[in-house]
Amino acid sequence: MFHVNEAYEDKGTLTVQDGQMTIHVSLASKKIVNLFPGTAEDARKEGAELLQPTEDEVTCKDGTKETVYGFDIPVPVIGEEFDCALIGTKGKWYDHKATVSDPVPAE
């Protein structure tokens, strides 16, 4: 399972462009090295297009800064679970369910 970094109050940034939704999430560490929009079984298939991490600098509540991995995840629908497989530093794929809910317009 992955968790959104607490520095952003456990929230991501939802973007809608050309009718496609994507959420950028900064994770809590660099232990998850790739994500896949689908199941772990499909992620292991030849030719699967894995989501590559970005390096995000976050400021923790105590004021310290750290660099963590972030991902731009395609969002098929708001308010419903979707598959998002992950692989960590141990090299094993895991199935995960993700949900994007309660979007708030940027100020």
C-alpha cells in the first residue's frame, strides 16, 4: 500500500487536461519505485508502461526537508476505486486500490 505524504495533508494535485484526469501524489519515501495503472499481473507483462517517479522535495511539519518519490497517476473516475499496482525496492509487485474523492478547486 502507498500513502500520500503528510506534508501535503495526505492530498494530491488533480489536473484535468484534454478530458483526461491525472493526480500527482508525493509519497512518504523512495521505497516505491514504480506504479502501474492496472493490476500487478498486467504490470509484469512485457511492454507494460510503468509510471516513472519524480523526485519531489517536501517540507515536513517540523520544518525539515526531504526528497521523496512522486507519481502522476491517471484517474479513470472520481469517487470510485481503481487498480494501481506498485513495486517497491524488494522487486515484488502488489495490487492496490486507489480512490480520488472530494476534489477542491485550487485557489
